[in-house]
Amino acid sequence: MCSSFNSAERMRITPGIALTAAALAAAMVGCATRPSANPTTDYYSASAAPDAATLRGVGPWFVWPWQDQLTSFIEKVDGQPLAPAREAHPPPLAVDPGERSVTVGGLFCCRPRGYFHRGDVVLKTTLLPGHAYRVRMEFREGTMAFWVEDESTREPVSERLTTSTTTARVSGSLNLPIFPL
């Protein structure tokens, strides 16, 4: 015989190996049964109605290194988050007309000094069929003001809400597109 061990000794499983194998199997079963995100139900679905209103954010996405950037964007409609933007300038969002609760966000980027201010609010508005709207904002001394306005008349169609901002300092090159997260 070439080996001094018989087949029974080769197949012996120690308690440590058994415990490790059981833990690994339990972890793998947990991964296999974990629910995954379903984008068709987790994100807001744009309206397919022919008389839908449209809503969009405002602001530049690419700017030169010496310019400040002021951008507003839509985060949620009636409590449902929007899917992450796939392009630098997302198209206007089709929304069913009527009373809506719109969570909007804003970003002020002071590129020469390397810091960002971020804020968001929930605006209540009534959207009319076939009208186009945009989210407007202003930034002053650590606060942001948001409102929704009709694109054709430039009249506000929501209350103007103000919020304080959070600030982040960034180092390195800032000449990159800024996408809301």
C-alpha cells in the first residue's frame, strides 16, 4: 500500500469543518432567497396619459472649473423615488395632472473654493393637464429656496419653501458632471 491512511480516516470530518460548512450553506441559502429590487415597482412610473403635465429640474450639468453651479432636480413624486438619471440632462418627467407632492433637491457647487451645498424639500403643487413646469431654486448664505413654476407664464404654482443646506468640501478636480444621488 502506498498510504498508511485507510479510506475511513481520509473522509473523517472534524466538528470545525462541519460547522464551517453549515455556516457557508446557510449564508448561501440566504443569498439565494433575498428579495431583489424591482425597478418597475420601486421607482415612480412616468404618466402615459395624453394630457400629462411635464416637470423638470433646472441647471447646468457641465460647467467650467471657475464657475459656480446651481442645479435643481426631482427626487420623488407622491413619495415614490425616481430612477437614477442615465443622462446628463434628463428629459422632462410626465406626471398625471392634479394635486401632487414633489420632493425636490438642489445642489450649489462653488468650484473655485471646492465645496458643495445640498438641500431638499417637499413641495405641494397642483399641475394642470398639458402644462410644462420646472423646479426653481435660489441659494443664499447656506439656505436654499425651492418652488415650482409654470414654464409658459413663469408664475409660481407652489409655495416657496426654504431649507438650510448641508455642506461638503471636495479636493481635486471638480470639472466633472454632477449627478444627484
